[in-house]
Amino acid sequence: MFPLQEAAAPTAAQGAGSFLASPLFMIILLFVIMYVFMIMPQRKQQKQIEAFRRSLQPGSKVVTSGGVYGIVKEINMENGKEVVTLEIASGVRIRIDKANVFADPSTMPQPTKK
């Protein structure tokens, strides 16, 4: 009686199966893959760095964001920020923001000799 309704019914069933091939599904899949392979590992690494910063105490060996190796001598609050005093050589001390301390050098991968 209504030919348009009869013609539309089979395409609705076919349309459900073609969602996997639709551009919208591909974009969603791309974002899921990016989240799993890029964002999740970055968050995990950031949490490890924050845990390391919280565990800092005088005597800890550290590496700064600029690649300076040193030993923590003091941790103080100055102007609302935590400032770390590092001894980078015998008698040579520098003050840096605690946010610039990244790792313990003993846990970093060692370069291989060729």
C-alpha cells in the first residue's frame, strides 16, 4: 500500500551493519586508539614523577629538567612554591623549583657502549 515504507525497511537493517564501515565509527576508533596508546601511558608516567617528587628528602640523588645531576640538600617553601637546593659539585649549590626535578639517576636507563 505504501511503497516507501516497504522500501525503507530493508535499508534500515542494512544500515545497522554498515555502521562499522562509517566514517564516524572510524573517527571514534581513532580517538580510542590514541587514548589507549598515548594518553594513558603519559598519565601513568606523570603519576610516577609526582610520587617521586613527593618522596624527595635531603640526600636524594636527582636529575633536573635541564639535565643537571645533583644531591638534594634542602627543600624549602618560598613564595608559595617548593624550592630544592641541590649540590651539583663539592661546595656548589643551586636552587631550583621542585617541579623541575624529574628522576633518580640510578633508575634511568644506562647508555650502551659500542
